[in-house]
Amino acid sequence: MNVHEYQAKEILRAHGVNVQRGEVASTPDEAEAIARKLGCPMYMVKAQIHAGGRGKGGGVKLATSPEEVRAHAEAILGMQLVTHQTGPEGKLVREVLVAEANEIEKELYLGMVIDRDSSRVVIMSSEEGGVDIEEVAANRPEKIIKETVEPAVGLPPFQARKLAYGLGLPQTLIPKATQLMMALYDAFIACDCSLAEINPLAITETDGGQDLVALDAKLNFDDNALWRHEDIEAMRDPHEEDARELEAGKSGLSYISLDGNIGCMVNGAGLAMSTMDLIKLHGGEPANFLDVGGSATTETVTHAFRLILADEKVKAVLVNIFGGIMQCDVIANGIIEAVKQMDLKVPLVVRLEGTNVELGKQILADSGLNLIAADGLSEAAQKAVEVAGNQ
């Protein structure tokens, strides 16, 4: 699960990370009112969408007065913002963050992610802030400093100081950098994050000297841990997520929309991945990942069909079920009920194996449905690719 920048900053502020003052607005009037309340010399007006590269797409503007904040908000709100992460269709901007602008001396990068190889949190920092970290990693990898955190110990001050010194920070900022990194790690662990990123982390000039401020913030959360975080779950923006994925989650289905034209309904994540691999091996493209789980009912199968067929790109459907806990006759009855309710107009390829498989096949054979039976997984994938290509 992702959240907007303003929400990520609220979470980081609560854990002691120094972020800009600012509030979110959904109308130009609100934006101007926030600017007047902030009362600072300069302001940033930032589009709030779940994508990076907003500035390059025209979604981040600098203003010198509340009136200019209002003008920028009028231009940004309602725009279809296109960035390198949104795709050509872009994303509709419904809110803007009005924040205090800072005098920036230097931009840095700070991020935390889970390294699956070591099963540890890895902290990355770089002097090359404000740009895509992937570009830095590809072209200037020596600019990225990494530290792996031992989970039983947490992030000790010496590791944070090592990163701070590696960034070449002035001596006066080392304590602030150490505190900020430890606060970010606390937020990462406490909120069950899968990624935390501050880009840029800026060295700013203030009346009292230099300071470190998180000018941007990105947090991703482990969906499997959201039951522990009702406050974070409440931050979910349904406009930023696939409607079918949200609907599937409410019904206990694991669904991810993809770009292909072959709808897949499978039980078990591993089998679903193998099914998609074989579709691609035979020259096709899956339209989705859909795991109905090991205890699906007729109603679950019917709902799964609705999700698949709601995608206009789907030209064929492949049902691949291995009956262990789930019985093939239950799936067969679910398929029949779903097809009757949905008035299926695309070819349907079915491969059943496992518990009650003969009964399931007989139920389908006696149903009178116009479906294509397959005995093996590779054969099923091949048939699905063939019929999808003929549509």
C-alpha cells in the first residue's frame, strides 16, 4: 500500500523526522488559506499522486505569495499529470500540498528498503539527491553508501553517524543527521514499511544556521501487516488503486491487474505464477494474477469471473485448478454458475487436476457449456494463447 506525500510526512513527523510545514488542499480557496496561515516568504505547491517525477510533469510549482499559490493550485488541481511513472494516461490530481519553501544549499538522498537476500533492512544514502536513485545506481554506484541493519539490535547511532560522515556533511549537522536517520528507521519498523524514501533530504539555510529537512517523502507498507495499522489503512486512496484489485481484496481474493489479454483464475500463488509463465512461454500475455485460494466457494469463483471479465482487454479465460483442499467439483459448479450469470462471450479453457477431478470434469462435460478442456498445464496455456489470438 502507498500513501501520498503529505500523509507520509505526517507519519514521519510523528516519529521525529524534520519535515516542511504544510497542509493539503483540494480547492484553490483552501490552498490560498493554507498559504496565509503558513505566512512564509515562499511556498511550494505540489500535486499529490502516487507517482514520482511530478516536478518534471508540471505538478510542482514555486510561489511567492498566497495569490500565486492559488493560481498554481487552480492550474494543477484537475490536471491529468503525466510522469515517467504514470504511463501516458497520467493521473488525475485531486489534491495539492501547500508547503513552506526552504533555501536549499544541497540535496541528498536517504532511503530504506528490505533486502530479500539478507532478510535485513538496508539503508542507502547518497550525495546525489533530487534525482532518480536508479540512475545514480546505474551510472555512479560509488555515490551510494549502504548499511545493513541487524534486526535484533536496530539501528545503532554509530551506523547512522557512519552514513552521515559518508555524505560529507558539515560537523555541525552530524548529530541532526544521526537523529533523523534513527527516527526514519523507527518509523520504518513501527509502521511495517517495505520502503521509506526521502528524496531530496536537503541541507537548508535558516536564521539559526544549517538544518536538515525532508523535502519529499515516500512510504510503502506491507499489505499483510495493515491489520495492525488501522490509522494507516484509513489513508488508502481508492482513486490511486485499481478498482478491481480493491474489490478483490474485500472478497478475500488476491488479484493484480496486468496488461495482457488472457484472464487467469488459479488457486495458489505458485501455480498462478507458473500459469502466467507458461502463457508467456507460448507467446501470450496474462491479463491478471488471480489466486482464489484454497477454500473457494461457488460464490468466490463467480466473483472471480466477474473481476476477470470486467477487464475489456480479456479475449480468453484460462481456469487452472489443482484440487487439494479445494475440490474440483466445487470449482466446476462455480464455473457453470458464473458462466450462466455472466453470459460469457470469450473462449474458456479449463484445466482441472486433483481431488474429485473426474467428478469435476464430468460436471463440466454435462453442463452443455462451450468450453475447451485441457489435461496438462502446458496444453492449457497453449490453447488459451491460440484462442485469444483468434478473437
